[in-house]
Amino acid sequence: MILEILRDICLPILLVMGLGWGIDRRFRLNLETLVKLNLYLFVPAFIFTRLSTSQLNDAIGMKVIAFTVSVILVMGLVSWIVARDPRERIAMQLGTMFYNCGNWGIPLMALAFPNQGPVVQVFVLATMNVSMFTLGITLAGLQAEHESGETNRAPAWRRLLPILRQPSIYAIVAALVARRFGNPIEDIVFLWKPLTYVADALVGFALITLGVQLSKTRPPRVGGRLAWALGIRLLGGPLVAAGLTWVFGFRGEIAAILILGAASPTAVNAALVAHEFKGDSRFAAAVVFYTTLLASVVVTLLLAALRAGWIPWAVPG
């Protein structure tokens, strides 16, 4: 079972990432351009098309949103307890709170749980993006201040400007409005077709971007806060999720989907946001690098445990 999971679920993801790594080694791609294409084009299009057409019951969707927010907050609290000083605490939180439910989680769910997985994951992705482009940007900005040794004296409202410039926020709002009215955009072919073309390209493009990011990363040796970040993200994430699925009343396949998703590596957006807003991008990239390499092992073992019934309330159907 373990070899089958590794071959059919994790290996396809790793191969596309490997293409990005190899292409960057040959042509030295511009990471900043790839970052902006992800943040300002592919992610918003994916969120809008998938969220506006999701068939998941709204009540369950709201529970998934509340669950995801709870995971983020608990992981942030754990990182806050473990870290030793404010500078380290912010870097640790940015590397552990936000997990890769998009360009890792969506392909993972499509392969592991093809019926319900992608549908549930859309709500996780939307919640994670709102959190990343609000709380994540705030943390990255604070980290940049600590790194520079300067305190931002600008009015508080100016701190909102980077958040308000993120199209993913507007994509979520637009998707919810469209969903409320039966998604009339879907009937406007000359608008809907381009959106779906761009949205369908997200998974491949984001995995390639991740491969390029890993190619350009010169990660430090694992130890200290980096080792803690890896453990909190890959082991703490599914443990917290397992407890919260019980608290929120999720059972069966949906519980398994949420637990497996929480074992995803650190979100690429964490490194992208840190890079874009001059935070501790080296640490963020290192956490993304190592968690991505290790996540295949963790996900393989966790999925095998779920299918074997080791978590009684989260046995896939």
C-alpha cells in the first residue's frame, strides 16, 4: 500500500517539481516573474473558478473554513510557545501556520480522494489565501522591520495597502457573490473560458515555480528553529487537524481529507510573500524546501494509516 501511494500520488507531484528544478538549472529563470504570475494571475483565477462552482454544501463549507482558521491559529500558538524571541517567533509562525493546500494539496486530493477531495480543498485554499494575504503579509512586514532594525512609523492604515493590492482577496469575494447568484459568469463564454484556461494551468505552473524556488534555495543546515519548524509543520499539523476534526464533528472521508491536507508542506506563498515584502525569505524558503522534500514520506505514511483505520473517525469511504 505504501509503495502504491508513493508511486501514484506523490511521485507525479515530485516529477513536475523536478521539471521546474531542471529547467531553472539550465536556463536560470527569473523567480520574481514567476512569483508575480502565481500571486497576481494563476491563484486568483483558480480560486474564483473553483469556489464559484463548488458543489459542497454551504454549511459544511463554513465548517471547513472555521476548521482551517482554527488549525492556523493553533499552529501559530505552538510556534509562539516554542520560539525564543520576537524575531524568531515571526519567522517560525510564517513557516508553520500556512500550508501548501494549493499547488501541493489540490493535486494530492485529486489523486487520493478524487470525488470529494478537490471540492473540500477549495474551501481550505480560499481560507488559507485570505489568511496568507492578511495575517501572513502582516507577519512578513513585521519580520522585515525586525531584520532592518527599523520600526514602521507609518499610519496603521498604510499597513493595509499591501493586503488590499492582493487580487486573491477580490477573487474570493467575487466568487462568493457569483456563487450566491448561481454563477452567471459561467454563461459568459468569452470571460469564463479564459478564466478556466488560466485556472487549469495553476497546478502545473505552481509546481514548476516551486521547483525553481527549490533550485535557487541554498538552505542552511537543519537545526535550531528550522528543525522545530519542520516538526511543527509536518507532524504537528496532522496531529492538530486530527483533534480538530473530532471537535468540529467531521467524520469519514471529509475528516481524512482535512487531516491529510494538514500534513502538506509549508505554503509556497509563505516564501513568495516573504520574498515580495522583504521578510526573512531565506528561512521561509528553507522551510518550504525541507518540508516539500519530507512531505512525500509523511503524506504516504499518514494516508496508509488513515486507510488502515488508525484514526477511527477518519476512515475514508
